[in-house]
Amino acid sequence: MANAKLRVTGMTCGHCQAKVEKALKGISGVYTAVVDLPDGEAEIDFDDDSVTIDQLVKAIGRAGYGAKIAG
């Protein structure tokens, strides 16, 4: 299992937060996804044998938001 923290841009409300969480949780191999709206970050636990960071970033992009590795 791996953990990633992504910086998410474009979120302005709880609906945005829920949309990003749903996009991440919809990926097979993602165990948990917690999105922190005030900090603009998403913390994801996932199976790194079946999911890549790039897939996580792309899923957030398809939901209409920007994302990159935090830090």
C-alpha cells in the first residue's frame, strides 16, 4: 500500500470536495481518499501495484480540478 498527498486547485465548496473524493474513490485500487477543502489537499491510500500517481492526478483533472504532488 502507498500513500500520496496531492495539492488540488479549483475547489471552492463542499460540493467540489465531494466531487474530488468521488473521482478518487472511483479508481480501482484506491482504498481511501480524504480531501481537505481549506488546505486544498487530498490524501490517498492506494495499491501502488495497480494505481499510479499519474492516474490519481488525471482522475482529479477529469473531475474538473487541477492536481499535483504536494510539497
